[in-house]
Amino acid sequence: MMISTNAKSSSHVRCEFPNAEYADRISALRSVPSKLGAVLVSAAMLFAASVEASVPGGLFEAEDSVIASGGIKADANASGGSYVDGNGGFNLTWNIDLLAGEKELAFSIKVPSGERSMGVYVNDAKVGVISTTSKSWIETNVVATVTEGINAIELRDSEETAELDVDYLFISKVTTFNYQAEHMALSAYSVVSNDIAANSHYIQVAGGLGATGTATQVFTGDAGEYYIDTAYFDETDGVGTYELRIDGVLVDSWLADGMFGTAGVDLSSLTSHRTAAVEMQTNSMVELTAIRGGAEYGRVDEMTFTLVEQFLSEAEAMALDGYSIETNSAASGGMLVRLDGTRGSVSETLVGLTSGYYDLNVAYFDETDGEAVFKIYLNDQLVDAWLADRTLGSSEAIDLTRVERTVKNVYLRSGDELEIAGIADGGEPCRIDGYDLQTADVPSGTAMAWNAVGSIASLVLNGSEHIDTLEDSWVILRVFDGYSIDTLEQKSGEQEGSLLILNEAELDYARFYFRIDAYAHHLMIRLAGFDGIPQNDPSLNIRMEIPYTAAFGYQLMDTNVTVDDSGGVLEIDWPYLSSRGLMAGGQIALYASDDAAAALAEIEAVHTANGNLDDYYAWIDGFPIVGTDADLFADPDGDGLNNLTEYALGGIPNFGNNEAEPTHGMAGDGFEIQYNRRRDAAARGLSYMVKASDKLVDGIWSTNGVSNAGSGIIDADFESVTNRVSTIGKTNEFLKLEIAFEK
């Protein structure tokens, strides 16, 4: 696996709307459809070509170290097939050339009996102790600071116990740094004892209403980009204000104005705010300021810094089964893979990965000549599946049809087996470009099973306690076979990452995701797979019943899921099982009803994403347009504006001559163009740019001389924007509006 400092890619689609000073020139352009709403396609591939080892270290076998009073023995379960068996006075020393910084030292160890311990020394200084009672290989970690150059890392027989069996030492960069608020340098803050807090203490502003408290901390990690999670209490009895500065520069601010919790300091009011990736330097000064509002005392529990890591893998470098390599300029690195027949997969073992939650982005091609199936497996467990059924306007594998599927917050670790499988359809051979991993940009969710005792609001959605997968957790599955309903109660389960697997043979009908966000404000349920049921019979369905005692809201996340809410039971149905082997993919999110907008925003941020095209399809689905007329570049009403242009300008795609077209005219000594712009354009992947030229044909279009002449709000979705260019000393001037769309 290649480590990349920039593993993102993007494609832009531009729609041109030429405008001119004279109405007759505009009329002339209308008679040439290729000039109006013409499509330019460009691609910005930002895959870094260089490789930089950001995790200095690696795996070092015990048998390759300097051994004192120990012997090498064979073991098929050990790394490299052997390990070191220690005797009395046992010492192991690795002399390793490292980059300076904090490192995680992971020792793979076991014992024949009892509990045994050894001291860990770095350059003759004791940094910790490792212990185990495990009779099979297990990793035990300590964190230590190493110097630039050769470091002596040693296991010593210093703890007066019998010796350990040692397999290897794995050294990795420390990627998470946690600072308890009570240990930070405090000004106008006081420390309060409370077992709810992570270390049984939190801090609160010491003064009265409007008082300000400040907590500062020197950052001890390596330089890099970090997400910053601030855990604090957001009660319902006031509105507090937080500001975060790094080296004196304001990088984030937010209000403690949530309504999830109570007026007290308890689990329901404990929440977290994530600051987007911030560039940090070793010894950077972190300053968190809180302003008391009402009875919101700016109570802070801890701050956690998580290194943003990116990993990129090209499909052609993976193990291919039923796939072959194809040269294509639209692919990263100029190559992709495609199916030879109807089914196949690409796979690889993840190496050099820090254990944790990642966003998994799969780059593939979605052409218009079929509806191929893609599936992602992790350690042979299905984690996602989808149809390549977007209407992107081409049956070719080009920049336009290269898209990404994102599965958010997947728990990964080195040694995991990742597989991307494809099932071809029509002329679509499941082309795959590759995938990249990036440290999840929102706090990780928690895997859980549903507990039918109690209320949704108190047990799950408001975070008063965590739900586990032990005997007291259960779900009811009902399977309809066309004649009768078979009711199955799930009494136990096993948790693997974020996937709950029904593990009793008679219950092995379905596998689900049960995922809540980090502070239990919402729950997402997704059917992940099923066994023992014919997969091509649309008369079959799967049902889950969730008893509840308190009100809540729900949001259907995609198709193939329906809900009936009556009599204190929420019935969730996956009404048909798709043909061609595709699992039923419906997702539903449940959320606390007291703050629906905030919960839905979290839901959108935490779970599976399909890029900016989802917003476009949600818009086009609001019109009676079907088939290829719904393509981005189709023009079903024949007015010269394709669907993407109508989407960006607020037009009606099935009604010609609407009022969304840009207008133009003279204003004093200036030529102006006025157009509609979506107020959330950036979030939708849209950007607007006006360019000018003194020649319509063979002219050089530039933003030079184009100025912003004002804007005003039209409604909740759109604003009106006016751009201007001076006409002083000019005889001709042309303006062009370019709309760029990042998929």
C-alpha cells in the first residue's frame, strides 16, 4: 500500500452560458445549440506521485534482535514462523534507526502459564512495563519518545516474574494525542470532580455571567494535519461560546446551544465538537476559550488530536480475480481494471495502517450502458453494496463517468483483507480505478444491538447509556416467505468493527449494521446481507420490529426500505430482495425528535456518501422526468439549457423559456451580467465564474477586469449575483458564465 500526502481526485464539468452586449448577438447564439450550454470536461487528478514514509519504524522480529538468555523456537502462528523463548535473566535488544518523536511500541507476546511481565527500556531509560496472561499471541503497547538515529529498545527481565515469549516488536507513529482539561494550564477556570468525566474531573468557568475562562496546552505530537475533538458538556440552561486558537490564530468557534441533554452535568449533556483538519507543529500552543452563558459554565472534559492519514491503492496493483488491466487516461496513473467475464474481484491485505476509523473511497466508472453491481467486503464480511445506475451522459469510461463511493467510519487495522467485487451488467464491466483511505472526518460511531427494554429516547438517541451486544440486547426479525411470517428473536450477537452478525444457525437470515454516532444522538440501521433466503424472489421481504416508549423521528436514507409506526412498535421492512445477487441495501436513520435538524445533519455527515450527485438526483427526481432525460446534460424541454445548468440556476428542466436564464445589460459605463446562484453552492460542489473577452470567436477568456457588483437573497435556496466589467475605451465586450460541478 502506498502512503500518499494527497490521495483525493476530482472531476469538474463546466457548462458555458455565453452572454454579449447586444441582444442580436444573443439571438444569433441561440440558433447554434452547441454554443449555448455547451459542455467542457476537465479533470484534476490530485494523486501525489511521491511516496513519503509518514510512519517510520515497522515490524522487527524478536529472533533478529540481540538475545541474552533466550532461545529461538518454531511456531507456525508466529510472525516469520518463529519466536524467542526467554529464560532467567532474559533480555532482548533491538538497535533501530528512527526519526525522532513519540512512537507506539507494540510487542507481540504470550506466556505458557500465569501472569508474566517485563520492563521496556529506550536508550537505557525505563518507559513502561508489558504484562500478559494470554497463552496465544497478543500485542501489548507502550508509548515512548525516541531520538533521531539509532535507538536501543530493550525488554528486560526486571519485574521479578518468569519470562515472556516474544514474537516481534512493531513501531508506529503515535497518531492520537489526548489532553485532559484539568491538566492544562488554566486561567479563570476551576476543576470539578465528577465521575461522568473521562478522568473523573472536568473544568468550568469560575466567574459569573459573561465570564471568560482559558485553557492552554503545548502540543506534543509530530507536525501534521489533525482533527481536534473537544469533549464538553452542553446543557439546556444557557448558551455558551467556545473559541479555539492555535498559535494565536482563531481556527474554530461554536455555540453550546444543543437541546439533546438536560440542565445537569450528566451523560446526556456530554457531547463533542470536531474541528476540521488543522495544521499543527510540535510545540504549537493550543488555546481553548469559553464564555459563560446563563448556567452554561463552559464545562470541558478533554481534547483529543487525531492525525489525518491518507492511504491510496491503485486497482491494477491489487490481486486480480476475474479482472484484467486496461489503459485509460481518465484513470489515476493511466490504468484501471475491468471484468473479463461477469464476476470478479480485486483484493489486498492492508499494511502499515494505524488501527482506527477511516472513510473508504472507492473510485469506479459508472457508464450508462448497464447497471453493474459493486460490493465491498472486509475480512469476508459484506460492508457495502450498490448499483452503478447513475445517468452521467456517456457509455464510455471517461472523466465524466469516473465517480466515487464513500463508506464512512469503517474500523480498519493492519492485516485486514479488503475486497471489492463486481457483477457486470449490459455493457458495464465494473471498471475500478482504486481506493483511498482517510482518517474519518467525524467522530466514530459505535456498533451496537437494539435493546427492546426501555425507550429509544432515553436508551439510545439521547445518550444516557450505551447499548451492548450481550444477552440483554435483542432484535426481532420477521421473514415473510409469501405464505407466512417466521418470527425470530436474536438473543446474542458478535461484534466486529461496526458490523453485528447474527451468529446462531437458525437466525442466520440477515446481517445488519447498527451504528450510532459517538454521543448517541441518532441510530442508523442498514441491511448488510442475508443467507438462507432466495435472493431473486421479489415476493420475499425482511422485517425488523423495534418496540419503543418515547417519541423519535426517522429518515429513510435510500430506496428499498419502508416504515410503519403504530402501537409503540416501529416496523422496518426491506420489501423486496433484488435480482442479480444484489443485497437489499435500504438504510434508515432514527433520531431524537427534539432537534431533528441537528440530528439529520449528523446523519448526513457520518454515514455512506455518494458525492455531490446525490443532491442533483434529489432535485431532478422532483420533476416528471425519467430515463435519459434525467441525465446531467440532457435538455428535455429543448430550451438550450441542459439539466445541470437548470439545476445550478434554479430553472425548471421540463418547462422551456423559464426565468432562470442570466440577464445582461449596460449600467452606466459598465456591462453587467446577473444570474442566480445557489446559496449552498460549495456544499453541492457547484462554483460559478464570469469571464470576459473582446472577441467571441478565438478570444481569450479571462476573469481580469470582472468585478462583483453586488448580490441579494432571493429565497432560502438562491441569491442573485451581479458581475460587471468596464466598457470605457472598448468597442466590443463579451461575458461568459461558467458553472463548474465537482462530482
